[in-house]
Amino acid sequence: MKHTKILVLLLALALLFSGCAPAENANDHPNIIPFQPQAHEGQCPDADPYTAVSKEAFYANYTPACCLTNSKYRTKHGLLSGSMEMPGQAAVDAQNRPTEDGKFIRNTSAYYMDGGSTYVVTDETGKEVMRIYKGGAYITLEEVAAYMYAFGGASGSLPANYTTSKKTRPSESIWGEYLRVNHSKFSGNTQKYPYEPELPDISGCGGDLQYYEMDIGTTGTKTPGDYPVKTYNDGTVITRGAARLVYARQDKNGNGTFEADEVYVFYTDNHYNDFREYLNYYGGWGQVFGNVTGGGEYSSKTNCNPTPYPATAYEEFVSLDQAA
């Protein structure tokens, strides 16, 4: 234990002198729990390291951003902060998703750093897996879901490589093949679209939460019929496919914090027929529910049978680092 404390102190000193700004007191910000995860091997640069670096050279020897400062420099030049791996169509589950009374558990802990601009994503045990930086660029399902859970909302933030315009071409954007389009209101009107399951407290069914939808750029499609698998963005053309993130993050009671029932993130890989809830940890995807799951015909307004939203349990995950 003594050697561990010395190592943590040395790592903290290394970060202090590497150009990283110290994290603000977490207690100064709503919904922020004090947390100090393991330091990354990389160190934040004192000056912009990408001014004379080509994108080809940058991505040839790629590693994710090591800190908020590094992420900001990358965004300035249209460079990713997160993984550059193109996501597949299906969400990948954690090996051991915790449950309580038969319900999947959503992690209600919120680990923020850097004055609320860095979000720490943990696994199901509370161990750090990755960090998401506000204003960074992301393309994987896990990263975008965590980003919107942490920073999204009606007046919130989008990953830097997302545009609200569905007509923007990759050649017109600094993001090129990593450009992602679409961020618009999601009605959730189940009278108009009876094959869609009703999401919690959604405004389209008389609730108080306004949901939004955004593309997830996968390399496939789950729409039935003769639809060849295509890359979402090949650098020239965007083929939007059937994968969307649908989320709500809204301070309904105006108390300055986001309660558990004011934040929801869902993934649909078959164009709103079925959904899975993001449970706020890496690989934390809830039970599939919706139309095809219930035996309904894909996107049919007559032969449809959407199963209801399976309620989750709420629990604060305890970091093993904190418990040690």
C-alpha cells in the first residue's frame, strides 16, 4: 500500500509538470463525484503538436487523446480524440452486466474531471476504461453514447465531428471520412409510428422529455431486404443506414442537476423498431425491446407488436480504486 501511494504521488506530479491543467474541485459542479482514476501514460503537450502533422501521418501511428488539452488541439485540426475503429452494427455487451431483481442496473455514478469537461467511463466494477472529452471527436457507439450521456441535451454538446445538417458531404468537412451527420428531434409519436416502442416519459406520447436522434456510423444494416452492407462514410459518400442513438438529457425541474429519470440514452440498430438502453458503463447495454423483438413485421403500421420498455434498477457503482 505504501508503494502504491508513492506511485500515485509521482504520477500526480508528472501530470502537474506535463502541461495538464489540474482538475477543479468536483464538489463545485452538480452531479460530479470526486474521482481520481489512474494516470494515462501520455502527457498533455505545452503547445499545439499538430500544426505541421499531416492526417496521414497522424492516423498511421494513432493513439487516443491523452487529456482534455490534447483533445482540444486535435479538434482544432479535425482529428479524432477517441478510437478510430469503425463500429459494427451490434452493441457489444460487457461480460458481466449486473442485475437486481431481474432488472439490469444503470450506473448512476458520474465521474467528471477538468471542471466537468472530462467524463470517466468505467466498466461494470467501477474501474476506469476510458475518458471522454467535451468538444472531442468520436465515432464508436460506446464513445458517442457516453458523450451524449455526459454532455448532451437540448442546449448541450455534440462530438465535434457531428453536424446537424444531413446534406453535408465529407469533402466539404474538415472531418472527411469521420464526419457524422444528423442531430434532430425525435418525436416518438407511437400513434403515427405504431411499430415504435414508447420510450420513458417521451414528449411524443404526452411526456415531459424531448428526445433527439443522431446517426451511429456503422458498417452494416439490419433493415430487411436486399440491402448490401456499406460503409457509413467512405470519404466521398455517406450512406446513413439504420443505426441511431436516441437520447434525452433535460433538467425538467430546473434544479441544476440531472436526475436519473431525466437522462436516457438508447441505441436502435434497425431504424426505431427495437431499442437497447445505455446503462452508463462500458458494454452496459440493457435488454432489447420493441417491435421485431415482439414478433412484429419490420416497420409495419398494421402487423406490429412493440414490447414495452423494460425498467432498469438504479445503483451507484463504487470504484475499486476508491474502496481500496
